[in-house]
Amino acid sequence: MATFNVVLGGAAGQGVNTTEEMLTKVLKQSGFHIFATKEYMSRVRGGINTTTIRISSEPLRSYSETIDILVPFTSGVINWCRERISESTVILGEENFRDEAGDDITFIPVNAEKMAKELGNKLFINTILSGLLCSLFKADKKILTKLVQTKFEDKGENLSQENSDAALEGYKEGEKICKEYNLAFDVDQDASVGETIVLNGAEAVSLGTLNGGCNFVSFYPMSPATTVAVDLVNMAEEMEIIVEQFEDEIAAVNASIGAWFGGGRGFVTTSGGGFALMCEGMSLAGMAEIPLVIHLAQRPGPATGLPTRTAQGDLNLALYAGHGDFPRILFAPSNISEAYSLTTQSFDLADKYQIPVIILTDEYLVDTYYNVDRPNVSEKINHHIVEMDKKYKRYVLSESGISPRGVPGYGDGILIANGNEHDEYGDTTEEAGLTVAMQDKRMKKLDILKKETLQPRFCGNENYDVLLISWGSTFDTVKNIVERYNHKKLAMLHFSQIYPLADISAYLKRAETVIAVEQNMTGQFAELIQKELCFKIDKRILKYDGRQISEEFLEKELSEKGVL
Amino acid sequence: MAKQAKLFDSKRPKSKDISWCPGCGNFGIRNELMDVLEEMQYTPKDIAVISGIGQAGKIPHYLNANGFHTLHGRSLPIATATKAVNPSLEVIAVGGDGDMFAEGGNHLLHAIKRNPNITVIVHNNQVYGLTKGQGSPTSMTGMKTTTQPWGVYDEPMNSIAMLISQGCSFVARAFVGHKDETKEIIKNAILHKGFSYVEIFQPCVTFNKINTYMWYKNNTYFLHEHDVTDKEQAMIKAFEKDPYPLGIFYINKEKPCFDNHLPPYKTNNTPLYKRQPNFDKIREKLNYRSF
């Protein structure tokens, strides 16, 4: 499988995104599998942001830091990427970046700026570079020109044609460079790419909510969770859903509670700091048995931390959020397809069990995109509600712990929901017996949830000595390494459901060495395993610099631990 | 004379033991609310009373109507959303001065701005009752409380002025002792389309020895010949004290209402709990991402 990594780096506002968009679209339409992930600074202008675009003949899901082609848009990019540059890296840049590259690196000058000026507009530079990069992979020229024309359609016929010409000039320049420097980036096309669609994690979550019947979205802007709200608000009119930006996260979560209480299907999207403010609302949902679906896109904390970077540090926050005891579900989608399907499923589970469901993603997953198979669309939503008669009691002490949930106005009865401890009607009580009975009733639901817990995915050597334990967005990267080093008796168990936790004791006991792989400082998931399964995982590979675990990082860590 | 059963009087077991202190102003507000709703020909299933925490917040337990006894200060976002997803409900948010002005202050400010079609009733007794006698945002200067033993040093919050200044679309104040007038104000608030704010003066017989029934009676008067559409006049009246004006201060029927801008109801009034998503549209959305 031939795979190449192209990295575009520039200041915010320099057009890196435009080039990325044109390049990935042309490549995908030409029949290549694509993958793109970005790392960016918390600023609107300036700084250095980079995008890693991976191109392959087969589906790509894992993150690799290797750079085959680096295209700096500004000075400083080469130094910013220094650790990712190797002997095989080719830098394509303006002549004035040569000094920064140094002598040991293949530097190929590209006069895109000059070409753009000659073509009459400095802004053509992004189109030229897109064309140039497309030519390296022998992408379809016709697709390139058509796409560029469509992109600049609304800027007028002239500009649209000029951009298209600029793209072709870039394409020619690329061909020239390949010939002159004897470069070849041969990737086979795959006809099945045409059937796939391209989604980023945020879009997968957004579409998953719609497929789950969500009709009320409440949020307060916070990176990296805002993208989901923006996606949803742009579909609100057409999908006939309510999307409202509230005054703070406290209001956002309570509004969602109010929406579910009133018979809607609420959804909240936030990040760690915002979720911290929602703990009180979590607790209310727990006591009043109101469903709740919260998307928590993680970024490094504490406090403001690194607003635009990635982490898996909010597991404990999500697990313990809210005072008192009550059941909950924690999902951590492993990839984009699961970000869609688990989000959809969250609505049904929240509704059915009348509990909070938290979907833990992270900046990496939200911002990463690649081509995936078209996800399934549901046929029907099951509203787990009942028509109330005059004898209706909201909190009936039932065998299963689930008390049929009514909605105000549905039927002739009424319902009382309550954040205080209550009797079966929902009226406040302080009776000791009833207090215990109600708490037990609510917690009984956890027994059913445990039976329905998603089992972790096992990959690698069946006769493993070393077992890696991972969760969330690192799945495909860890899987790649485990498969590559299958002969080293390496295997993995990967979790998309964090809580309730599946019992994996048998797997753990069979291993000589168990290593937790996580993107937080302390190994929060390993601690949860110890608490739930009484198994201590001593060895841990932890990354907490705000950057996603890459294949290279994992290889290095495993080598240092003597596994590889 | 035997008392006639009221439609909104709860027969549930716990409703019999009302935990307010004898003589509490909350009894009067509850009665006035029950009467208004019945007179307006609502049935219990039409109403949702969403309360915060405090003595006032207990009211859903003493009413035969849908209710949600929520968290301290959080009733307004909950009520806003409940109304948004279930528009045929008449949603009434209830809380005390601590609930609405202290813990829930930010939500109150933004509810004014958002202008959802709900009614809020604030039981203002100028002291914290349930937590036993601490000063509230509306406690009077000099009042000695359990947590301000030397007397409250600052000035009470002027909620009426705050609400009018922010353009709240219906602003009124009542005193629980005036039964008929209070009922009339509540009725108008419910009928108003938009965020209707009704502050009701009520004594706390246990912890507030200053603002008693007699004090409120002697220190209030009803607005007369007041133009409720005149914001400037309303603002002047809002700053009047000793005596404090009662009645409707301000109505703005032009203010954009949150509920009028909700996409689900542009072509269809079915409540959301009876709807299915448009799966074909979701398929279209997915197709669009074919890049």
C-alpha cells in the first residue's frame, strides 16, 4: 500500500485551508483515499497552523507524523515541523525558505508567488499550489479545473476561469518538478472511493444527532465543540430543529433538561470547561430521571488549558460529574463512523433509561476527516414515552427501575418531575425508606446497562504476550501498530464505551504485560479498570502535550519498553 | 360554609402537608394562581409550573398541574425550552428573590432578551426563607439578618427598573394582600405573548420582621392613569419607593418573541414528541458530503 503524507503549514488566514480543500477534493474525486487532520493555534490571524493530508490506495484511518512533502506558506513552518522532517522529506517552497530548511534536506524551490503575479493576481497562489500538488499524484486534470471553476463560480466568470488556468499552470509546474528532480509519488486509484463520502468528526456527530431524532440543541460556544453546533444550526431550518446559543453552559444543559421534560430530544455540545459548569445539571437529570445527551469534545485542561489542541483528560470529569449516585453511560467513539452511530444510539439509550449519556470525543476526532462508507440512516425513532391517564405516577417503583415517562399534555394525566428526593408521584419526601427505595430504583438501571455494554474490540495476535488497552480516537493508530507488529505477540483491546465498563478480566489475566495507552497525564482509564476490575495496569504510555498519538510515537514508546 | 374543591388543588398524598409557615404569603399566591387558571378555563394538563429552589419553589407539589421542581436559579432556561418543544403548554416559572435575582440572575437577564412566551412569578419577600433568614438581593438597607448581623450595608436590587431597562416585554408588580388585583395582573401576564414578569410582594412571617403585611399595605399604591406602553414613564415609576407602585408598569407587544422564530413550527404545529425526523433529508445531507 503506497501512502504519502503532505503537510501544508502557514499562518492563520493565509489560505492553507483553501489549498487543503481543493487538494483533498480533487484527490478524492480522482479515486484516492484521503485523510486530513490539522493542528492549529488559538488565534484568528498569524501563528503557524498545519494540516496533514494523507493519500493512499487503501482506506486510511491512523495518524502518522511522517512528512513526505512539506509545503511551507510562511517562514517558521519548517522549524515548527523540524522533528517530523526526515531524509526522505521533500520541501516545496519559495526560494526564501531555503535557508530555514538547511543543507541536509531536499529543498525544491517553487515560484508560486511569482507565477501568481505573472498570471495577474497574487491570490492565485493557493490555486497554483493546489494544481501543483495534484500533479504529483497524477490526479485528474479535468476534475481539478472543474472543481476550481465551481469554487470560484460566484466570484464571476473571469475570476473563475483565471483560477482554473492558474491551477493548470500549477499542474504543469508540478510535472516539470517531478521530471527535473526525478520524483515519483505513485498511488493506485481505487474505484470504490467513489461510493464513499467524506466526513469530519464534528459532522459525524451532527448527523448522528439528527439520525437519533434530536430536535433541540443548546450550547455555549467553546472550542473544539462549537463546530458541531455550527453544523447543526446550518441545518436547523431544513431539518426543522431548534438550535439556540444560550447565555452560558449552565443554561445550555438546563435547557436541554427542559426540552426532554417537554417531550423534545435535547442535545448539548461542549468542551471540558463548559462541561464542568454542567455538573449541577447532570445531577438534576440523574435525580429527576430526565434523559440527557451531552457531546464533550475534549481538549487539554485544567482551566483554559490549550483551547485548540487534543486530549483524553476529561474521562474522570465525565465519570464523576454531579453529586450523589446515579447511573450514566459514557461513550468514546473510536473513529468517524462510530462518532455517527454512537451519537445516534445515545438518544435512544438516554430516552429508554432516562439517564445522561455523554459522548467523549476530542479535538483530533472532531477536526479530522477522511472518506468513509455511507453510514446507515434509521427508519424510525422509538419515543420511550407513555400517554398519561389520571392515575399516572411519574416515579413508579418498578421492577426494572425504569418508570414509564410521560410528557406534559400527552394524555389526561399530569406529571411532577423533581430534583428533590420524591415519592412515586414526584412530590418531595424525606422519608428514610422511600429515599432508599428511590435511589435503589434509579441505580437498578445500571444492571441492565451493564448487560448491554459494548464489548471492546480485540485486534492483533491471538497468542499475545503484550496487550495494549486504549479508548476513543486512538483506535486506528494503535490498531495499525498492533497489526504491523503482530509477530511480536502484540494485541490490543479498544474501548468505545467507557462506562459501564465491560468485564475484560480474562483478557487481562492472559497477558504477560498490559500497557494502557492514553492521552492524559495519569492514565484515567487504567485507574477506572483498576477500580472496576481490581486489575492494576502498571505500564502506561501517556501523551499529554496536546498532540494526538501517532504511529511513530507509539513505535518509539513500545521500543523503549522493550516490546518491539 | 364548605369549601368548594378547586380544580388546581392537588389531591396527591404529599400535597396535604404544605410545609410553608402558617401565615406565609405563599399560600395567598398559590390560591390566586389556582383561581386565575381555573377562571381562564385551563385544565391541569395544559399547564406546566417550573420552579427553582426555595420556599416558593415548592409550589408544584401543592398544585394539580404538570410541574418540575428544578434547581436553584435554573427554572428559566428549563421553562424556555419546555415551551419551545411543547408550544401548546402554558408554562409558568416560579421562584423567590434569591432564586431569580441571585443564583438565576444571568438567566433572568437573558430570558428578558430572548423573550420566550412564558410567565415568571417571583415571590419577593426580601429575605431567604428556606435557608433560614439570610439577606437576599432585595433585603432593605440596614436589615439585620443571620448573615448580615450588622445590617445589610448595600442597597436592594431594583428588579423592576432592571427589567424595564432591558426591555422586558411585560413587567408588573403585585402585593399578595390584594387578591383581585393580583389575579388580574397574573391573568394579563399569562395572556401576554412574550416573557411576562410578575413580581409579587409577600411577607415572610418568620424571618422578615420589617416587610410585614402591614408594611406592604402602607408602603404600596396602585398605578393609575399610567400608560403601560411608555417606557420612560415606566422607568420613572420603577424608581419610586415609599410607597412602591403596584400594577403593570410596562408592556411591549412589538418585542420579537423567541417562540416565533422556531423552525419546527413554520409549517406544522404537531408537538415534537409526536414527530419523526425527516430521514430522507438526512440521506440527502449525507449525499452532499460525497465531496
